[in-house]
Amino acid sequence: MRNRWGILAVLFAVRLTMGFQFQSVAAVAPLLERDFGVSLADIGLLIGLYFTPGVALALPGGAIGRKFGDKATVLTALLSMLAGALAMALSSSWSTQIAGRLVAGAGGVMLNVQMTKMVTDWFAGREIATAMAIFVNSWPAGVAISLLTLPAIGTAHGVSAVYLVVAALIGCGMVLLAALYQPPASSVTWGGATGRLDRTSIIALIAAAAIWGLYNIGFAMIFSFGPSMLVERGWSITAAGPAISIVLWLTVISVASGGFLADRVGRPGLIIGAGCMVFATLMILLSRSGAVIAITVALGLVCGLPAGSIMSLPARVLQPATRAIGMGFFFTVYYAGMMLGPALGGACAKWAGSAGAALDFGAATLLACPPILWGFNRLQAAVRQAQDDCSPRRHPP
């Protein structure tokens, strides 16, 4: 397959398995509590373990992809996800559940890093924000499908059946990728010194990763503390959860719309800056206004707008030779931030005695994005200047 939109559809479907597997624990949490005799704290640990390997594996994952190739690396990542799912399905030991989750998460991290680089290869300079927006949507799509299907499967057939379904979907993803994915015609296998990142590019990648991390921390505060905030205000648990979930469903629309708008207008920086500021304002209002449903709808329609543009930032400073290692570096910084952010939000809520403080913390992280974007733009200009100076057109033989 050589059509880039067809390739994007394949990559979307394969990455969807990652969101599906990640949500599989939360989707059947009550059944896990019953079958394994564990607490909600243990369930929370099991959920969080999925991304724990990210800090250690994101950077080497990019290097591995550069050495062995995109397709082989992603197939290996899917195999790790499959092995983790099967281990969890076939064991009644809680320690094996933890080990299986870590193995699956390691595969998920490698898949995420490498597939983001693959999308960049196909779309760099051509509708990259739209492509990244569609690609990013595979995560909430996988989560949503998991929530719709796995609780019923677990109730009817048990937790092991849930993990076997996850394994089956991952297996389908492997077949799909192996059969249909091809690298772009301009793809080159890069190695050696040609793949090194200069100091300015590294700082620019840190800035881009910080923006992506702060944006996602703000986003996570809604789902982590939004329901608790509504319960504090007198809502029932059964009403608070669905009210906050409105944001997730509408995010699928806003993420795609934001990427399309950024490419049409040609001002992705404007989409990021304005989107983050409006997003932050709505989060502040959510914990203070009685118009909860109206604000959650507005949040869903706004919060996804910057996502595609933010994910297109690394492509602005990375050349083909540095994309694999560069995306690994980008995700290493991102995962490190995502480990700390939710904990800091919880600490704010504990200190203030209200879950609403966590939403204010999330708003603060969003407001930090535009200044960092300003710094990134200056660094990007320096990187472009250096690349132009090194271009063969500037130094004819």
C-alpha cells in the first residue's frame, strides 16, 4: 500500500490496540478486586504500571527502531503486548498480573514511539497536523471501545476472557501491519553519526515534549479528579462519571477538527496557544460553575484542538536521519512528566482539601504551554538556520 491516508488508517487501527489494552484493567476493576482479593489502590497501581517502562525504554526504543527498521520494531512491540496479555489471562497470581502488565506496557511504549515516527515519515511537510490529530485519536477510540465491550465480556465469561479478547485484537493488529504496511518511497535506513542530534535540536525536543506532557497532565486532571469534584458538590457517583465522560467522547471530534484547522489556516502555533488558554479557562470554571453539562460539552469541543499541532512539533526540528532517536527522546521526557504530573495534582487536592484544586493545577499546566511554545519557535528557527547552512545547495562543489 502506497497511499499515505491508507497507511494512516492501518497505523490508526494498530495503535488502537494500545488504548484497548491500557483500559482493559480499569474496565473490569470490580471483577479484579473480587477475583484477586485486592484493593482499589492495587488496581490503580496495575493501571499505572502500563506506562512505567516509558522512562527507561522510550529512548532506546527509538534507537532500536533505527537499527532494525520500523516494521520489525512495531511487530516486536505488538508481540510483547500479546505476551503480556496472555500472561495475565492464563495466571491467577497477582504478581503475574503485575509482570504481564509491565511486559505489555514495554511493548506499548515501543509501539507508541515508533509509530509516531512512522506517521511523521509519511506526512512530514504534508498535512502533518491533520495526520497526527487522526493518529492521536486512536487512543481515545481504543479506550472507548474497551469501555463498551470488555465489562460485558468480563461479567459473562470472567477476567481471563477479557485478556484473551485483548490478545486476539493485538494479534489482528500484527496481521494487519505485516500485510499492509510499507515504508514511504523516500524512506532510508539511517545509521551511524548521521543520526545524531545537535544541542539546539535536543533543547527544542525537550520544549516540545514539555508542551505535550503539560497538555496531557491538564487533560488527565479532568478524568482523574473531575468525578470526585462533582461528588463533593453533591452529585452521585453514578451521575458524576457519565457527566465527565462527555469530554472524552467529544474529544474525538475536537482532536480531528484541530488538526484539520491547523493545516488549513497554516497557524498551528495559534491553535496551540489559543486552544490551551480556552481549555484552561473552562477547567477553572468547571469547579466553580453550576452549568456543569454545558462546560463539559464546551471542554470536549475545545480541549482536543491543540493535540495534532503539538504532536507535529517534533517533525519541525527532526530530519529523516534523526526521527527515530528524536521521537525516542521526545517520549522519554514526556513519560517522565506524566509520572510526576498526576501525583502533583493529587497533592494539590490533598493540600487544599478539595478535588477542584487538582483541576486548577491542570489549568496552570495548560497556561504554561504558550510561553514554552514561544521558546520552541525560537529554537526551531535556529535549527532551520543551521540545517540551511549545512545544505549542499549552500556549499556547491
